[in-house]
Amino acid sequence: MFNLNEYPLPFRETDLVPYMSVETVRTHHDKHLGAYIANLNKLIDGTEYADMDLREIILKSHRDKNATKIFNNAAQIFNHEFFFNCLGRGNTLIPDLISDAFGGTAEFKEKFKSIANDVFGSGWVWVVMRPDKKFEIIATKNADTPITDGLKPVLVLDLWEHAYYLDYQNRRSEFIDNFLEFLIDWKFVLDNLNVE
Ligand code: MN
């Protein structure tokens, strides 16, 4: 069984104002992430998935065409935990490790924005590390997550409407710009890279 208490926000709800409101943070974490957790618990109860950890559930359900709902909810839990960890505690200066990989800070931001603005419908934009240790920017649709392709998540932006609609309505590109400028916790990104 999974529990929302195991996925606390790593920042205060007021820390992201004015780029992300308290209402957005609270609804996104408590209601949306909370619902994915409640749904997953119901779906795996009494199944072979019941005693697996989250990553095992994601990898196994991804290979099972009868387990799409389990995959979607499990992957959304993983994606959201990672997204909230990527968000702001004031460490907004992009590290050389990332900017150099894309030819400079401006080049990185332009590439990220271009891929993010091309996302049609619900999805995620990621910086990932490939098995050859090269960085890449990719988008995934719906609940899809790079870990099923053997890619290590480095940074992620949630582009489901619930991530920004209360604050930005149809101005999604402004949300993307503010994410890159003000909302990323680059210290988490670097610390996470050094974990493994
Ligand atoms: Mn979301």
C-alpha cells in the first residue's frame, strides 16, 4: 500500500508564489497525486503487484497490456514525486554540467522550450541521462515515463493542464518560461545525479 504521507512536498506551499500558486501546489499534490495513490492501491489490492515497490510495478505493468491502469497510476506517482522534487527552493542557477551539454544556457532553454511547446495534450518534458551518460531532452505522453526505456530522469516538467491552468489558463508557454527561470531546484537535480 502506498500513502501520500510518503511523498511530502520538499518545499513550503508558499515557496513558488507567484510562479505557482498555493492553490495549484495544494490541488496538484493533495488531490491529483493523492488520487493516483488511492487508485493504485485499489488496483493492486490482492494482485501480484501488491507487494512490489513502485519501480517494479511500473516496469512490470508496462510489459503487460492488461495492466494499463496500474501502469498509468504507478507511473504518475513516480513522475509526480520526481516533478515536485525538481521544484524550487531558490537554487535557480543552471549548472554548467547541464548548460554545457546543450551548448550553453540559452541553447538549453531554447531546446527545452521548443520541445515543451510542441507537446500536444497531456504529457511531460524531461532531461534524461542515457546509458552512455549523454543528456537528452525528450517529451512523454500521458503517464509515460523514461525509466521504462532505461533512461535516468534528470529534470521534469509536468505539462498536464492541472499543473498550470489555475495560474496561467491558456498561457502554457509562459508557465514553461517561468519553470525554466524560477521554479527549478538545480541543487536537487545535481544531488540526484550524484546518487548513483
Ligand atoms: Mn500533474
